[in-house]
Amino acid sequence: MEYRAKKRSRTLYRQVLFPFLLPLFCAALGKQIHYSIPEEMARGSVVGNLAEDLGLNVQDLLTRNLRIGAEEKYFTINTENGNILVSERIDRELLCSQNSLCVVPLEIVAENPLNVFHINVMIEDINDNPPNFPQSSVVLQINELAILGTRFGLESAIDADVGPHSLQDYQLSSNEHFSLMVKGKLENKIVPELVLEKPLDREQQSSHLLVLTAVDGGDPVLTGTTQIQIKVIDANDNPPVFSQDMYKVSLKENMPPGTSVLKVTATDQDEGINAEITYSFKSLGHNIGNKFMLDHQNGEIISKDPIDFEISSHYTISIEAKDGGGMATECKIILEILDENDNAPDVVFTSVSSSITEDTKPGTVIALFKTHDKDSGENGEVTCLIKEKLPFRIESSANNYYKLVTDGTLDREKTPEYNVTVTATDKGKPPLSSSTSITLHIGDVNDNAPVFQQASYVVHVAENNPPGASIAQVSASDPDLGPNGQVSYSIAASDLEPRALLSYVSVSEQSGVVFAQRAFDHEQLRSFELTLQARDHGSPALSANVSLRVLVGDRNDNAPRVLYPALAPDGSALFDTVPRAAEPGYLVTKVVAVDADSGHNAWLSYHVLQASDPGLFSLGLRTGEVRTARALGDRDAARQRLVVAVRDGGQPPLSATATLLLVFADSLQEALPDLSDRPVPSDPQDELQFYLVVALGLISVLFLLAVILAIAMRLGHSSSSASWCCFHYDLCSQARPSVSLNYNEGTWPYSYNMYVASDSRKTEFNFLTMTPEMFPQQDLSNEASLAVNVTVENNKINFDSVASTHVSFNESFICMWFGLIFKPIFWQENLKQVIASSLFAHSQYCRLLYLPAFWDILFTHTKNNQNKTNSVRSKH
């Protein structure tokens, strides 16, 4: 314990005096932190508190990842308290050999921010190695004629310790013939020598055994011994003598094996066998026997293995020359190895930043590396550079340390990674260099907005498209990675109303496909514009907009619509009048049609489908104008029927038809009889109805004839007479009817209404007048109605049950012919009362009796109103 306390105080004393004792070393290290510890300290022993000495906060040690360089195995850092601890057994002799100063440099690396600190730990020697002799026993042959005071050199002991703990002295066992003499230090060695103090007498004692003890300066003292056996031989009084006591030779490293290094020469004044000299290595320290060979006869030293300056810069060789009589002498050879530039510098990266993003600012430290060259002098001076043009530069740090820092902006989209090659070159002649490469991966940041493939999009969509169909697709790319490059699509704006937009289109958020939500109608919406937005998922998100114009193409989905001539409410065609004296090219009428489509789909053409006389009229292909092709002949019918087809230019074409009824007449009254003879529609049901009515009329006529004849024969002699004013022509002429015609322009009446009023005192036939105010505008083209009011003054016939009866055109036609046929019969005075009272009072056919008078009045009124009729026709 006392020894350890003394040793500890001595260590502290050395720590205090270390900067003063080693000024040169301190100047070399600059402002580095120094620690001093003895060797062989136990694992976990504390070297010093690094956090306190560096001024670091203990709480920041973990976050800054304070650590020792990866190559260091003897020390470690306790990140909890900042102490440097011993992690492995330290043997100073193994680490620093015989160097008097043993310093272990430590490289302390800290992150966040990245930095390196340099610390030197001096390893102090302890007395843990006793002196050792190369041989446990030595045999010396000494001539009995050896002169008193002759010295005999002995093998020096070797002590691995240095300083006070190294070899200090020798002790010789007591004897009367020899004493011990210690020569001065040579190459840090104490050489023992035996000195002959008393003449030898082989006849009295032929051998002597001595014990040589080597003593170091430790506490306690450690020793080593060897036995010296001295054989007394016959007299050889002249030892060999070298030409020089010490030889100094300079030798370049990397010389090929077998190169002659030096040849030593020794002479002996004796003759014979006592003058025969042999040479041998006296000391084989520093692995001399493996590096050099000695010719025992001529003393030439030859290199055996390549000599490397980096292994040892000099060698000390002891050579012994021994004559045949056993006398020997020694000389020292000092070999200085000259350095050659045979080692290229090494580059070792000690730390590389794990997070390098493209927004890293210039001047940021990316990595730390150091260089090492085994050569010395200019051969070991190293410079580093980056040959490629990269956004990085090298900054020098202390003790061959360098920093790799950014020297420009980084763009991951252009260069996602950099292969940085650092080239280290020494200053030798010729210079040597080596390169080390590292790969730096650049992290992504959201610095790029999505970019659409086109500046704008125009898409054509035909109308009547199926709902849900894809009509377009936009695509945007983002060179960023991950969420920064993931793009989603949406509709940012539109020229449609916000409420209507959702019902028209939608866009897929992932694919950018635009879908139609409904079927488009070219006639309602011909085009609309959308503003689509592409947005990435970065933080903050970046976006870009593009316009998409949708043009709705037209399809032939609308048939032409005929505006003129319009149809009557029951669907029948109206008529136009043509003057009989119309010349060829006379404009009769014009078919007017429109088509809701556009382009060729709305290009209308007019064609004649049916014509009563194909050569009488011509039709304009594009204008729809109906003109007379020739003059009306005598054989031509007054009534003409044209069926016009209106076709559009679509594919396939759609069409509509218009029926024109044309009557050749000079006045409206003249056209009325022709109107009554208009052919019935070609509808099969209408024809069947017509035939049924005719058959019923014929049957009724036969029945009436039979009944009338029977009644006439039965009542032939009756004196009663009745007056039938309604069938009496004179009576009818007395009651002059008032007829008023008013018909819509462009139409002709083709059905009539007859009303019979029992309360009237006179008989009246009134055509009801139709005015535009009585009907809606869309019904102006419908057929006009003709009403007849009849008042019978003398008769007491009551038609209350039939106050208003409608007679169609077909019935009117039949009734007219019935009246004309039976007019002479009905005008018999004796039959009027009977027929009126017995047969026709309760029959719906009684109104037929009034028709002949009706037609007489009609034609009379028509002649009186001819001017008005002509005016109406001209308006039409």
C-alpha cells in the first residue's frame, strides 16, 4: 500500500510537471488535453473527466453521441458522467517498446454539431519487467597469460521498462580473480565487463563459475541473473583488433535481399591458430538475425530480408572478432535506414452524417476523415482534394484531420446521390496517392410542384354520351419522392355553376380520369371549361392548375320540325288556294322547317314524296318554296295534294313530312265546294268509318222511302195541311238569313256545327265567327267551325233534348244529298205536317231537311261577300 501511494503521488507529480518537462511535445500538440496514467491499470479505471475538461454539459453527451474513434481499443467514454475509462489492459512495453515517451492519441468525435477533439494520454511505466539476459549461462575462455586489468565483455541484460524502472546496475558474485566494471551507456544500454584482478593459473584452477546479477531501479527492485563459466586456456596474449571501434552506415530502405551492407575487419598479431579470426553477431536484438547475415570468415554483412524504414529507422549491431586462441574483441555497427517514398497515404472516414437533405445549406459539415502516411519528412506530408466538380469541398482540421463540407446547393431530382472520391497525395518524389470513395445519398424535400404533361387540354365529346363514361385524362408528374411526389387531382374551378358542376363531370383523385356524370346535349351546352388542380402530399403541399376545355360535339339526334304549314288540332293538313291563272314559277307557298342540330346535321333539304300531279308543281331543294311548274290545264284537278319530306344532312339522316292541300280557285266561295270533296285521309280506320256511314245512309234512305210512301198512301185524302216553313222555299226566302264568315288566315273550315233553337220566332242560319281572341295562339291553324242556328216560327217542335248537335263533314255531306233528293217530296204541303210530326220530330236526321235551304243561303251569301273572300285569300 505504501508503494502504491508513493507511486500515485509520483504519477500526480509527473502529471503536473508533464507540460514543463516536454515542451517540444506540447508545442506539437497545441492546445490538446493531456492525461497521464500508469500502465497495467484495471479495466474500468478512470482516466479523467472529459466532459468537464472540454466544457461539455453531461446532459448533452447522449444527444451529441460523444464517442472515441473507431480504431481505439484501450479506452472508452462513459456517456453518463463523461469519464474516460480504461477498456483494455495497457502494456506500455508492447505499445511503445523502448521509447522513453509513450503517448496514446485519442480522437473524440461529437455530433450535432459534428466536431472532433484530440486528447493525448501518456502511459507511464511501472516496474513490471525484470531484467533478462539473452542467455542463462555464458562460457568464457580466458588465456592464462591474460594481463591483469584485461577486460572481458559480457552480454548486456535487457529490461523492457524504461526510465528509473529500467536496468540500472550489475552485481557480480564475490571471487578473487575478477571484478565487475560497468561501461557508460551506449544506445541506452549498460554494458558489463569482467576485469582480471589476479593472474590465472590453469594448473591450479582450470575454470571459474561466476553469477552476474542485473538490477533495475524499481521499488521493489527486480533482478535477473546469468551464470558465467570461465575456462582458462593456454596463453594467447594478443586479442583481435578491429579497424574501428564503431561503424556508421546509411542504408536505403527497400534494398533487394543479398545487398552488401558493410564489411568489418579485425587483425591479430599472434600467429597460427591464435591469429585465425572468426566473426559473429554478439547481440541479436531488434530481430537482427532475420534482417542481416554475417560472413564468419571475412566479416561481410549482407541484407537478408527487405528493410523497411517504417518498421525501424536504425539498427545497432555488435560484432565479435575471435582469434583461434579464444581472445575476442567487439565493435559496434550503427545502421541508419534512409526513408524512401514507398507508402501511399491512406484516407479513413471516421464519421459520415446520416441525414443529408437537398435543402442543406452550404458550409454544412457532411463527414470527417483523416489521412496517414507511414513515410516521414516530405514523403509523409499529405494534401487532399476532390478531383470531380461536386458541390463539396475539403477543409483542413488538426492532426491530419479534414472536414467534408457542402460547397453549393443540392438537388436530389437532378442528382439523387453523389459518389465523392477523396484523393490524398504526399509530397514525395515521385508523389504517391490513394483515393477513397463514399456514397452520399441526398434526402428529398418537397421543393417541386406537380407539372402537367400539357399546358392545356381540349377534349371533344359527342353528345348523348353514356353517363359515367371517361371523357378525358390529365396527368401530372412530380419528381419528388414518397408523399412529396404523390399527386392527387381535383376540380378547382369551372365556368359552370357550382351546383351544376357536380352533375356534369367528376375527376378521379388518384388517376386524373375525368368522368361524365350525365349525358351531354349539344343543343343545351356546346362547351364548358374546367380548371383541374394537381396537388402533392408534401408538407406544405404544392399544386399546379391546368385548363380542360370540353367541346360537346353534335349528333344527328333531332329530326327536322316543320313550322309551316301547321297541322289542325286533329292532325289533318290545312289548304292553300292558287289562282287558276297562275303562271309557271308562281310562288304558291313555302315549307318552313328547322333542325335543333348544327352543321351538316341541320342542313335541310326538301323533297316531294307524293303529288297528285307530279309535273304541276316544283319544290326548292334548299328553300322549300313550292312554285307552279306550268299553267293549270282544263283537265287538271282543282284539288292537288303534295307530301313534302324534309331531310337533314346527318348520318343517318332524319326527316319529317308536311302535307300541302292546294286548291285552284279564283275566290274563297269558289274553293268551298272543292273543299267538301277533299279526299279522306288514307288512314284505314277513317276509310272503314266512311264506308260504314255510307252503308248506314243507304239503309236509312231505303227505310225512309218505304215509310214515306206508306204514310202518303194512307193519308192521301187527309184535308189537314201543315206548313213546313223550314222546307218551304218561299218561307226561307222571307226569312233572309244573315251569314257571317270569319276564318283564320291560312286555314279552311272542314267541319260544321248546327244548332237548333226552339224558342226563336224566326229561322236563322248563322255561321259562327271564330276570332283569334277566342282560341289560343297555337290553335289558330285548327279547323274553324260553322254553326247554324235555325228558328221555326210556326212549328211547335221542341228540340230541348237536342240543344246542340255536332255534325261532322261526312254527315253533312250525306245530309246534303238527302235534302237535294227529297226536296220535291218534302215540299208537298200535305206531307210536311205529317212527316214532321210523326217521323222526323224524334229522329236525328230531321236536321237533314234544312240542308237544301242552307246551301241556297250559303251560295247566296258567298256571292254577296266575294270581295271579302278575295281579301281573306290574299292574306292567306
